[in-house]
Amino acid sequence: MEFGYNITDKSKYMLVSLKGNLIEKNQANDLMEDITTMTEKDGSNFVIDLANFKYMNSTGLNVLLGILSKARKSGGEAVICAVPDKIKTLLVITKLVNVFSVVDNEELAAAAFQN
């Protein structure tokens, strides 16, 4: 399954929905260009929805960290939601659950940006 993404402006945050598999660095070039463009304008908050995401390796982890880093450098934040069990295990093993806010669904993630 190919990697794909969709970005939706929800006013207080950008919903980044990832789908498929992310295993090669060049698969996420367009995504990271879009994220860079958004964070250059002003502080951007991101909710990263992994509900339709199937598999990732270290490349996928680097993409998630890249989004978080760009968001924080611009004064924003990134929250991950709807994480499949396989990927949740990977986040736990790599201790990235201590770096990211990981919640069950978009509604809980959006609550982080309501202030």
C-alpha cells in the first residue's frame, strides 16, 4: 500500500491524516514541504491522525519527529491520535510516547488547542 496524506484546516489546528505505509524517505517529501510552508506563516498546531496508517519504520518516526520539531519551532504543537496497535508499540519501544502527546481520537487531540 502506498503512502498518502491529507491536510485539513480545522481553524485551531491542521488535521494531518496519514494512510498506507511509510518506509522510504522520499515518500514524505511533499508532506514535509507542506508542513514547512504552514509553519513558516505562523505558529501551527497539528493533529496527526494515524487511523488509516498501516506501517512505518524509522523513516516514519523521523517524519513524525520532523512535524513535531517544525511545529514547536514555530510556536505550535503536534498531537498524535488514533494510533493503530502496531504503531503504538513502536512508539512505546522507542520511548516517543514521552515526546509526543498521544491520544485516542481527534476530539481529544483538538481539546489540547482549545485554550
